[in-house]
Amino acid sequence: MADFSDSKDYGTAIYPVHAKEASDLFSRIEPILVPKKLISRYLKGINLNFKDGSTLDSEDLKDRINMAMNEFEELTGILVSPTVIKQKVPYDRALYRQYMHVKSEKAPIMSLFSFRIVSAGGDEIFEIPIEWIEAAGFSYGQINVIPLLQSYTSMGVAAQGSGGIALLSILENSFHFVPRFWEIEYTTGLCNKDGRLPSIVNQVVGMIAAIEILSEKAADDADTSVSISRDGVSQSRSGPGAAKYQARIDKLEEKKDKLIEKLKGRFSRKYFVGNF
Amino acid sequence: MRLWAQTLKNYMNINCFEKTSEWTVRENEENLLYFQLVDADKDNLRYISKATVLTVDVTFPSIDDDSEFTVTASNPDVDDKSVFCITIPDDATPASGNFTVSVTEDGKTRKFVVLAGISVELLNPGSC
């Protein structure tokens, strides 16, 4: 677990991105999806019993939702619940000159705990003062260090910065590229508070779970035609069989893919422009 | 034996309650919540501890140290020691999702996670 008392954030909501304030007249945020909500949104009218007598009970639906959330994380690269990440990024002189342009593995960044130079042995060599960190690009995982602050003159930062500035200026003339140079520690997630998600994320998670459940149901109904006859009396019935829910599944797949693309675009940048 | 907690709602007495897949509560309200200890290896048959000293704690996790909290459960009725209740104070809102139950019987502790056991309705749903 983490202590958030000494971390840097941009001071706005994670969703909608950069929202400073929002009226609560309209709901964009929800608790994590629960079985009852999944049924009311995507599975109304679907018989959750199977021919062999088994049924999808609420614990099964919870499991499907949990699987869908994990699938969502892999499909988007976005972690759903707040998670502290520690990673190392290289020193690149060209990027260093652009105010230490650093990209995190995961985005959005909720808050940054530390930005340090740490040796391969794990020893801390220097920590960038948190006041110098520019947080405006946190929503798509961009960290910059911009020490152009009024606090340059304040006692606290000046004391930390005086040695640091010397070290950082030596760096600029020493190396072109050092792998795994900076170590950053930050929290990523989709909401500033635990247990909440943007409705749009619940929507996608629900679609993934519903597609899975509808596929299971379709496979349970494989017969396309059934006929019974006896003593000159006969009855026959035909239907779509395993393709029963195919139209619904296709619609959900299509919409899910579109929403995932939108969400990935919201929290990342597809291309990167350097200045070499 | 694998213990597990079945969440309950509309608890009146040990003969009158409903099983629910999760507790649904509102944030910033005091909530009295019930659950029953069951044995997951015996088709969720209720579990009554024979321990002389029994402590049951429920922890609502959070990534933020300041938001995580633990409450101690008590038996609402001496006639069924499988049923427990907890009170969530109005100043400690749990987060929706999993919670952890710790059962200590005469010094021996078992812990388990209840998947998506609580859903907390929000008062400020505009942004987060």
C-alpha cells in the first residue's frame, strides 16, 4: 500500500481528463460492475440455465466480470484499479534537453511519488525535487521536469536544487544514452478513488463479459432443427441453433472495439515526436 | 476446509434473512452489514466455530493507507454463531470491490478474500 501524502498530481480528475470540477447532474462514474447490473444492461431475457442443469449464478457472473476486467486491462494497457508502478527509463540526451521528456509504461498517472537516479545496485544517487515535476501530461503518461519555478528561490528547494543542478548539468555533457537511468514510481488507475470507474469502462467490461456469456449460451443450443413424429402425427421446429445470439454478439464486438480504441486514445499518444 | 463469507441482506433474525451476491451501501452513511461464515468445501454449509476465543475482522482494502480500514465483527444472535455483523461508521467509506475476512480461532488465523463483495453507491458521480 502507498502513502499518498507526499506525491505529485495535477489536481484534476482522471476522468473526464483534466476536469477541475463537474456538476453531479450527470453520472460519469460508477462503482465496479456487479452481476445485477450486468444482467440489466446486457443479459435481460437471456435464460442463464443450461441444458445439463447447471446455471450461471451470481458468483459465476462475478467471476465473468472479473475475467472481463482483466481482459480489458490487457486489451487497453490501462490498469483499472489504482496500482503503484516502479519502472526505470533510459537517459536520452535529446529528450533530456527537452525538459527531461519521460514516458511512463502505464497511463494515466494519478500521482508521482519519486523521480530518481538509482544505480544498478539500488542506491539512490539523486532525487529530482517533486516541485520541479510538471504534471500536466500525466493523463497520457508524460512526465517533464521543468525547474523554472518561483520556488527556485525558496530555501527548501534551493537547498535540494543547488547540488542537483550541478549534477544534472554534468550529465548533459557526459553521456548520449544510458539505459535504465531514471527510476520513477507512480500510481496509475482510472479514478482518483478506489472502487470507482468511468461508466464507459464498466460498459466495455460488461460487453466483454456479455459476449463470453452469450457465446456459452449459444454453444448450449446447437440444434438447428428438431422433428418428432409418431403414428402419423409430427411436429418440427427449426431455429438458428448455435448462431442464436450471433447478431447480438457481433454488435457488441463492434461497439466494444470502437470504445476500446477511443479509451486508448484518451490515455495515450499513438506517436512520439523527438528532437534529435 | 476453506472458509468463505456469504453476504446477507434484510436480516431480521437467524431464521429470517436473504443471501445476496454483494452488499450495496451508500457512501458516508453508517451501515450495519451481515454475513454468514460458510465452508466452501462443503457446498457453502454454514460454519460454526468451536473455538473458545473467536475474533472475526473484516478489512476493506485500498491502495491508500489512509483509506483502508478494518472492523471487528460480532454475533448478532447467540443461537447461530455462523452469522456475524459489522458496523461501517459514516466517516469510513469502503471502496467497491473485494474485502478480506480474517477469522482467528484460539490464536490460529485464516484469511480469505470475498470477490466483489461490496458495491458503494456514489454521491458525486460527475468525475473522479
